[in-house]
Amino acid sequence: MTDIQNTQTAEAETPNNFVVDADHAGMRLDAYLAENIEGWSRSRLQRLIDNEDVLVNDKAAKPSHKVRENDEIEIDLVEAPVARFEPENIPLDIVFEDEFLAVINKPAGMVVHPGAGVQTGTLANAIAFHFAESFAEQNRQDPDSIRIGIVHRLDKDTSGLIVVAKTDEIHEALSEQFRERQVYKSYIALVHGSPEQKIGKVEAPIGRNKHNRLRMKVATHGRSALSLWKVRKRYDKFTLLDVEIKTGRTHQIRVHMGYINHPVVGDEIYNEGRDNTIMDHTVRNAIASMPRFFLHAEQLSFTHPKTQERMEFTQPLPKELNDFLDLL
């Protein structure tokens, strides 16, 4: 594997990228990825391929696709692998917990799980510490490590609800609900401008920006993505939206809102400098001093894999976002 080029950044916000060498040419795509990505089973990788979260030379492929020398493979790990993390005593806002799973209110500024460049201070490190006893009980066959599963992700500067599985079985069951769009995920976003309609949708594929690997964009050969939005409240120059996402593409809401010319307030990557065009100096300075963009995962609903009960959670806006709305 020494000739394989593999790059990854923190929080899985950029994908794993591979260039196939001669020794691996002719392998099935799913087998190639299983050999080169730690912590992922071949069956889980096959589902990612089927869901178009894997591109070969910028195009979707089948698990049976035979890779060729110099093929460029991009895989977006939309679910964190079930993996082992170093426990760290970091405070957590635990909304719900039982022996099978936990729902956590993640603060803005916290990376979800370790990646290249960020190995400590993540949500995964905190979970490994706080739920150590539960994980040890569930994983007695490997008592020297703590094995957990983060089922989905939030951007570093997005706050709000995230669910964590304590066993492989629960992780797989919850992941299946996400794949089948049985999980309800709704966000609060403050955007620039005022949409003409009260409700709308953005159905536009999202792909990697080839000129800036940290950015995503609406792209013809991207992965399908669907966001539904409705107006919650209008302000002068801004609108507060409820945004439900039916897919979980990287930076989906931020990309889609920018695409319809209503970018998220405070999002320096996607709002093309709109924050700096605000004429009210007090508001403009407040945006500049806010340490994150205005996006919060407010509602999360799923079926508990063990009890079959429909679980519904709501988490209000954090103080810094409420304070900004008060200013408006």
C-alpha cells in the first residue's frame, strides 16, 4: 500500500482520496476500499458506493467496478467508522442516554471525530470518557479499548443534536434508518436576504470543488442532495429558516442556501463576503465577532432500534445565536 496516495482532513469534511497503483489494478472497487480504509467493513463500503458516496474519476460506480491504474477514487465517509478513541474528560451536554445509545447537544467549535491534524478534543474523545463503563460492558471481548459508533456528523461550527450508538448492532440499525431517510433532521439557519416564498426546496447535486478541496459546490456529477426549507421569521436583510435535510451531504445546507443566493450568516466559506456588505455597523460587527456561522441542528427524530419507540428531540438555539437574534 506504500504507493497509494491517501489524504484526509479533520472531521471528515474532505473525503479520502486514492490514486490506484499498478499492483491494485483489476481489484473490485469495494475490495480495494476495504483493504485501504481502516474501520470499515466491505458491506458498509458497498452501501456507500450504492449511495453515490464514492466516485471513480468523478463518476458514480458499482461495487463490482474493476479499478484501473491511475484511477482517482474519492470517498466521502458520511458516517464515522465504528472505532476506538482515546478517552478525554471533556464536558458533554447529554440530552438522552440508555444502555444502547445517546443523544448529545454538540457545541459549535467541537470536531466530531479525530482525523488528520485533529486527534484530541473531539466529541468522540469525550464520549469515550463519559460512557466508558457502558462501552466496556458492551465490548467485554476487547477490554483494553473503548469501541463506539458515531452514526452521523455535524460540521465543526454547527451546534445541536447528534446520536451515538454504543454497540455495532445499534450503529448498523441507526445507519440503516439514515440511509432509508427514516430519520428526521431539521436545522435552524439564519440566511442573508428574504426568499420570495414561504416554503421551498433545493434539489441539486453536491460535489467537491476541484479548485478548493475544503469547499463543496453544486455540481452536475455530484451526489444527489435535497433540502426543504420554510420561513420561520423575517428580519430586515435576514431570514430565519427551518431547513430539513433528506440527504446528508457534506456542508449540504451551507452549499444549498448559497446556491439560491441566501447564504448562511457568518459562513465565510460560502457566503462570498455577504457579511461585509451589511450597512448597519453594529450588526456587521456582531457577525464578525460571532465565533461560528448561524446553523443549529434543532430537531432529531428516529426509531429506537431496541424498543421500536419513536424518539423525538428538540434543542433550542445556544445563547450566542439567540443574542444575535435579539440584536436584530
